[in-house]
Amino acid sequence: MSGLPDDYEARLAVLEDPTLKRVAILGLEGLDVIDIAGILGVTQVYVRRRLQIIRLIWAEKWSPPDFGQPDGLPR
């Protein structure tokens, strides 16, 4: 994680669940939902749901990013 910007480090720190952290890290590294699902051995639906949870947690802690400024996670 040392290669991630400070903002991402702070965002990862609020994710208490290790699975959520893993999904977020893989997403921030540029992997898409299909790749993340393959690495974790789960369904794409599982990954998408975890990404939704991550976005909700981050939105509660920080205001959502402005339109056109993605959060860095795959859709």
C-alpha cells in the first residue's frame, strides 16, 4: 500500500473489514470487477456489493467526490 496516495491510505484505514480493504486495494490498483472476483474466488455480484459498501462508508466519512472526479474504484 505504500505506493498509494495519502488520501487512499486514509480511506483504507476506515475500512475495518479485511475483505472490504482487499477489494478496495485491488480496485485502487486498477483491477476491474471481473479480475477482483477471480483473485478472491467470489462472484462479480459479491465484488459489486462490497464496492457499494465501501462507497457508502467513504461517503459517510468524506463528502462524495465532485462529478467527474472518480473515487478510484471500478464500477
